[in-house]
Amino acid sequence: MEELMAILEEIRPDVDFETEKFLVKDGILDSFDIISLVGALNEEYDIEIQPVDLVPENFNSAEAILALVTRLQDE
Amino acid sequence: MAFTTLTFFLFTAVVIAVYYLFPVKKYQWLILLAADYVFYLYAGYKFAVFILFTTVTIYLAAIRIESLKLRSKEKIKAEGKSWSREEKKAYKAGVKKKEKTILALALIANFGILVFLKYSNFLAGGINQILGHTADGGPLPMLKLFLPLGISFYTFQAAGYLIDVSRGAVKAERNLLKFALFISFFPQIVQGPISSFGQLAAQLTAEHKPEFIRFKLGLELILWGYFKKLVIADRAVIAINTVTADYTQYTGTTILAAGLLYALQLYADFSAGIDISRGIAQILGIDMVQNFRRPYFATSINDYWRRWHITLGAWMKNYIFNPIAISKLFLGWSKKMKQSGFGKTAAGAHIARVLPTSISSVIVFLVVGLWHGANSKYIAFGLWNGGIIMFSILLKPVFDKMCTALRIRTESFGWRVFRIIRTFILVLVGYYFDIAPGFYGAMDMMRRTLVDQRLSLGKTEIAGLGLGKADFLILAIGMLIMFVISIMEEKNQIDTPGELLERRSFAVRFAVIAITVLMIAFWGIYGPGYDPADFVYMQF
């Protein structure tokens, strides 16, 4: 989780990822942030996030992002 | 059968009546399918071949892709345990390749037809010109082609479904007739909204009982649509057509007036068509997605495209922008740049980070431009929008710094109004490409707008554009009504005037509806001898 927090903070230092639970729904992260995040996550965790994974539910909170990463690592 | 004709009105009334009176509720949806094909064949029986081709090919491809998926899952379950990790990976890759081949073949066939019908003359003309001839006088002949009704809309909707199936996001529809209904739903086939299978399909085939609230809200939405179409759009178009027939006859003042009127007409017209579609669907018990959310209140071009033709934007984002932006190629470029010497500087790191999104934006808008028509002016329209978005992403840190240095309170109302006006001007420039005869025409119209402002002559010219003083007064009132309703919707985060009305007393509701009906009756442009203007987006 700490690793993920570091990545998130690098992309959007102005957002408090610990408390925000609706990052996409509330428009805190836009599609451009998410694309940057996908690049960083793919590289850091050696996964391949697919277009089908780009849905709000996977990016609404740090926990959701971590769940996505874990799922893709297991595949 | 245009939405503004009496035939359409009667047709819809009969469909709604039969739909709800049909005794076997389980097969209620077949009434919709029958209605779709009556509506479609009425437009021309030749067209039906194309929509049937799309329906059948996409239907079969989706089932084939899904069976491949299921079979491979079963095989892995049965034999996977004895395989090594590499063997499993290789097997999965083999199946994926087969799936992708089917997907590609189906998409190429369907988009191939669209491209051929829509763009072959444009391409042939371009090649003729490259070879040193005139566009229609070279070795490549100009073909007499016709566009089947709604082909862009149903092709996009069908393609989206197939991609969703191949991504595993939705299950393939096994019933051909149910699938045919998803492709041909009559309220939306002419001009959208482009719906996703997951959002729409189950609603279409579910059993529906008539509900008073749906009839009320649906009829109010339809009424609002007719007001925007008949009172505003079809009136404004008269003046616009007069100017665009030969803009060189007019001052920059009049050209600007035509551009502004076009902004009004296009929004009134397109959103009216969508309101009528959504209203009819609502009465039938079906919720279709919203396509407009007060686009002229957008604070950036990016925001505008999230509010204007939302379903096209969503389609582009889902099926073109995202796959390109997160492709290995684009993310690889970004990574390489990050690791280079340039990437170590602050500016370099930012550019490396936003490179995939900015290039993908330009590509998407190039496609959006081409979607609007086969003409170089539409390519320019696309590049203009994509270019601004790219520019704003790349220079975001600079703009942020400028705001801080100038001590601009970015949360203030004044700054928001400034951004809205600035965005509207950028959008208006894009519209010039729309109404101009071609790319150079658009440039010339912009030049005249900037250097040839003559107020008094312009005023005389505008008076002679085919609209009288009363017409301009009606347009002004119509625009004011749209503006006030938009502000109220924006404030309450509500998307239809009917929902706003729900909060008022019965007397207010009755008065508003009665006045709207009277305005349409007295001010609407219709009746014998009048040829209703086609909806702008009908020929796409």
C-alpha cells in the first residue's frame, strides 16, 4: 500500500488518497490522470492493465486500485 | 419519417398504444422490433440490407468470440493443472489471437461499408487532385452513393457491443431478434444517443407497464424538444442558410451573426432530436442515456466534449482513446522520454507523463472530425479541437503558474465566467468549419469576422436574411428561455426541464405546459407548404 501511495502522490500531490473514496465519481481524477497512473502501475508492478479495466470502480479509491493490481498480478 | 411530421406522431402514438395493449407481456418487445422495421423500411427498403448485414455479422461474431472464451476456460479448468505456466500462457495467447481475428474481420467489414459509402468519393477526389486533375474529373470516378438511415449510429453501437463482448464486459446476446432490436430501436436510430449494450439491451426486452409519471415526464421532454426544434432551430436556420449560400456577399458582422445563430441552431436542433428520442423511450419504459449537459457552460474544450454529444465522446474514449493511450507503444514512449536527459527536467517529466494522453486526444479528434463528414474542413475541425486539448494538457503547469503569479482566484465566479466565454469562442471557431463551404472558406470567414466589422451595414444585411423583426424577437425569447432553464438545470444538477417542473405547484406546471404548447402552435415553423428542415445530425 505504501508503494501505491507514493505512486499516487507523485501523479497528484494535491489529493488526499487516504480519505477520498470517489476519486473518479467526484471528478478528482480525470481520464488523463488515470492514463498516467496506468503507465506507472504497469511499470511498478509488472502488470498489463487492459482497456476493460478502465472503469470508475477500479479507480475510485486507493483500496480499489490496489485490488485491481492484486487481481492482475494473480492472473 | 422525420420526427417533425404528423406521420411520425401518429406512428409513435400507435406503437405506444399497441405496445401497452399487447396481451402477452413476455413478447411485448416484439412490437418494438416490428415498429423499428416499419420505421426503417419506410425510409427506403434498400437500406434494410445494410442494417441486416450489420445485425447478423456482429451477432454471429459475438457468439463465436464468446464460445472461444468459454471453451478455453473449460479446457484450462480440465487440463490446466498439468500445464506449466508457459504452456498456459501460450494457450491463452493462441485463443486471444483467434478472438482478435474474428473481432477485426467483423469490424473491418462493418466499418468498411461505412467508410466506403461515406468517404469513397472524398478519397477518390483527393487522389484525382494529387494526380493533377480536378476532384471529379480524374481517372477515379465519382460514385452515386446513398447513406442508409442512421448508419454511423448503428454501426458504432454494434461495434461497441462486439468490443465489449471480446473484452468480457458483457455477455453475447443469443437471441437474434433481441439483438436486432438493440441495433434498430426506432427512437434512437436516426441520431442517437449511441447506447451501450450493458445500459440499454435488457431494458428493451423487459416487460413494461404504463406508468403515469413516465408518460408525464416523457411528454414534457418531447414537448421541450419540439419547442427547441420548431420555434428556435428551424427559424434560425433560415438566416444561416442565406448567409452560407454565399458568405462573400456579407460583412464580417453578418458572418459573425450567422456563426452565433448556428451555435444556437445546432444545439437547439440536435438536443431537440435527442429529447424527442429520450421522451418516446421514457414513455415506453426505457431510460436512454443523456447526450447533452449544458455544453455552452463548459469551462474548457475538454469539458465541452464531456457535455456535448456525450455518447459519441464516451464511445471514442472507451474504444479509441483508452486503448491507444495505454498501449505498450504509447506508454513505452512515455517511459523512454522519462528516462532520457530531457525527462529529468521538470518540463520534460511533465511532457513525458502526458505524452500518451495528448497524442491520443489528437487522434481521437481526427476521427471525430472525419465522423462529421468527408471533407478537409472536418479534418481541420477535429485537429482544432484535438490540438487545443493537447496544447492545454502540455502547457498546464505553465497556465497554473501564470494563475498563481497573476493572483487569479481560480475558484471565483468571475474567473469561471471568463473561462466559459473563452471556451465558447474556441467552440465558435470550430463551428466556422462546419458552416463554411470548405477549409479555405472557413479561414476566409474567420478573416472577415476579424477585419470586416461594420455594424450599421451588418444591421441592414441581417434584416434581409429572410427573418423579420418578429422572428428575431421570437429567437431572442427562445434563447432566453433555454438560457434560464439551463441555469436552473445546472444549479440543481438536473437534466430535463420536466424534472424541474415536478417541484412546482400544479398551477405553475399547467401554466408552463399550456404556454409551451401555445408557443409551439403559434411560433413553430411547420404546416402545409413548409418543408421541415431535416435534423442536422440525420445524415450521419
